[in-house]
Amino acid sequence: MSRDEAEIRREIADVAARVDAIYKAPEGDPDWDEYESLQDRLDALYDELDDIVPERKQRNEQSTTTNESLRLAELHNRLAEIADQQTAAIRAWNEQPTPDRLPAFEQTIERLHDEYERVHAEVLELTSKLTGETG
């Protein structure tokens, strides 16, 4: 069973503290055999940590990709919502195209158009990031 990174780092800190205590022992000669043994243990722990870190990085990258894919789906849904709102605004305008309603209609369409452009730009950027394509 594989240990997690936090557990290994805790043991490294514990062993390093013991090594440091032996090295700084004020009374008599330090126990160099124990010191060497602990140093070897530290080396083994660092090797174990080096083996785990790439696995953790890979899991983090997979999680990031999943989160970005979910974000992309949310953005596509938002684009559809904006398009629906534009259609509803146009239908409402077509039912009552009066001069007094024109400024509000134009503001609504402009706001929706601006939001659509912003969301679409984010979709393009995220798609490029996920696919590795540029352009």
C-alpha cells in the first residue's frame, strides 16, 4: 500500500529533527552510527517522495483537465442561454415595436451581444488550452 505525500513529509521532518538533535548533542560524542542510519533513512524517504510526486502531479493534471472540461460545458450552456435571451428580446420587440421601447431593446441586445462575445472568447481560449491548439 502506497503512503501519501503528507505522511512521507511528516516522517522526513521527524527523522531530520532526530538527525539534527544527534548532530547538535552537547554531551559527549554524538552517536555517529545512529546518525548515519538516520541519514540513510532520510535518503530512502526522499527517494520514496520522488516516486510519489509524479503520480500526484499526474492526478492534479487530470483533475484540472476535468474541471476545465466542466467549465467549458458551463460556458457552452451560457452561450445557449444568451442566444435564447436574444431570441426572446427580438420576439418581444417584434410583438410591440414602439419607439418608446426601442432604447431598452437596443440596450438589452447590446448587453447580450457583449456578454456573448466575452463568453465565446473564454470558450475559444479554454478549448485551445484543452486541445493544445493555437489560433
